[in-house]
Amino acid sequence: MTDEFNRYYIKIRTILEIDAKTICEELTTALGPDAPAYSTVAKWAKRFREGREAVNDDFRSGRPISVLTDENIEQVRQVMEDDPHSIYDDIIAKTSLSH
């Protein structure tokens, strides 16, 4: 399950006035080790009680984790065609892509 689905579950259970501990126990029963931690459940339950509607993460400024574009893929493919023995650092240097 994704974080978003977990948050929908937390939101609905919070609307039904179920406490965070119970919600966490239910998720742990259903998802086992993939369940969110109690602190996460409590944080989101609090947000929903305070009127939050959205279940997705808030926007954060900063560098994106990755940018996978056709242009970037083609750049890497070209480096690999030119020199099949290129290593990671060579690709970064020749394409100007960041780590």
C-alpha cells in the first residue's frame, strides 16, 4: 500500500472518531511490517482533526529527487553507445546530469 492509501484510511477512521492508537493497531494487523509507525498515524490523525482535507504530502522546495525525461535517457544512451565501457562518473561528466 502507498502512503496515500494509508492516509485515506487514517482520515476516514479519524472522521469516525477512532483514536490514533487503534488506527495504528488496525493498520499493523492489516499490513504487518509495512504499516506506518504510530508517530506517523498520530501526526496525520491530528492534521485531519484540525481540518486538513488533502492526503498527499505538502509541497517542499528544493532539488527534486530525480528527473526522468526522454532527453536525459537519450543523453545517457548516446554516451553508452559512444563508449560501452563508460562508468557512472563518465556519464555524469558527459551529460551534465547531477548525481
